[in-house]
Amino acid sequence: MVAVPVIQAAPQPAITLSNVQKQYGGERGVLALDRISTQIRDREFVSLIGPSGCGKSTLLRIISGLTSFEADEASVFGQAIAGPPAELGIVFQTANLLPWRTVAANLSLAVELRGHKTPDLPERTNAMLAKLGLEGFGARYPHELSGGMKQRVAIGQALMANPRVLLMDEPFGALDALTRDHLNVELLRIWQAERKTVVMVTHSISEAIFLSDRALVMSARPGRIIEDIRIDLPRPRDPRTTRQHPEFGRYVVQLSELMGIV
């Protein structure tokens, strides 16, 4: 008897975008995004880079269901985007922590707002504090934290609801270079442990290369994807070996040329 090979279907993409357009101000207004089409696989880390005003944050808001748009298709795990998807978390450039709640209470906020019954919430919160490197800070308030620590809490807050997709809108853009580099390492460590699908807006070429599986390069307005670059660097990654890898420099040059920097 001849064995019949089993053909497995390709896994469903986490995010599918087909001919996504966004125009502000009606037909005579400003075309912000023009025919954006791409697919992002489950557990993939993808960075959006491009000049200021090209629509990176707008595209992130479309995926998050926070702004209207036109498209042939826009879906998260096969479900059309018609509002904030339940399987999605988002981290903004500014850590929007509630100043009257402790760090631990801010971490649990996303779970509380979703109405989940979680009797193990204190244990999960403590585990997240450890994962973020913030043991001993659960009883502190946001004004007692540095900018980098606040951003770690914001990331942890989004992860507490256990989303399958994490959107990040320039999460480290307001931080100094040293803190930013440190948080790149922390984010990579957390992602390698959690393996969420991540889409991150950044203006930093080196950040995109260090963190990502792919970098989607966008044109000036109206925003279009002009290049989809696969970052073929070994994982797991660490700052020393990854940035010293010969291919790292080649990616820097390639993305800089696409961005019009060199």
C-alpha cells in the first residue's frame, strides 16, 4: 500500500492587508496611505520604517481598529477589522499609565477592563514584574519611575491581557539613546520568551534590524510599501554578536539607501 503524503495547509497569517487606503478630508483631501498590501505571519516581528508623515502610525491605527479606512481586505487572524480586535494589544510612544494606580495596579488594568475572571491575577502580575525586571517596584507609582521603566510597564500592561498581536508605535522614541538601546535588549528578551506577533513603528534603522524578522520600508506621503526586507540574522540575538555580524552593516546600508539617507 502506497502511503499518501499529507499536505498541510499554510498557517493563517496573523495580519492581512490588501489595498488599504486612508484619505483625510474627503475626495479633495490628503491621501495618507495608498494601496498598502502585505501579510504578517503569526509570531513574526515586523518593523515599519519610513520618513516622518508617511503614514506609519496611521497604518498601525488601522490595524488596531482605531481609525476608518478603505480596503479590499484588512483582517487579524481572518477576522475583518471593524473595531479594536480582541486579540490585540498596543503600546504608544508615551506610557499612558494612571498616576493614581501603583505599578502592579497599572499592569492589571488591561485584564480588568476586559472583564476577565482571573483569580491568579496577583501571581500573574508578580510574574510580569519579574519578566520586566521590575521586582520590588509593584507598590511604586508612575512618578517614581524613570522613562524607561514606565515604558517597560506599558509593554507589560499590554502583555498582561495575553494578546496574540502586539502593536508598538515608536515606543522608545522619546528616550535617550542609552536607555533606548537597553530597552531594545529587554524587548527582544521578552519577545523571545512570549513570541507574540509584533508590528513596531520606528525611525531607527539599527533598531529595526536588531529586533525584526522583516522591515517594511514606506515611501513619503502618500505612504506605500516600497520594499519588504527580510532580516536574515541568526536568532536568538544579543547586542554584541548581532551588531558585529557582517550582514548587520549591509542591512544598515541597504535600508539607509531606501530611506534616502546615503
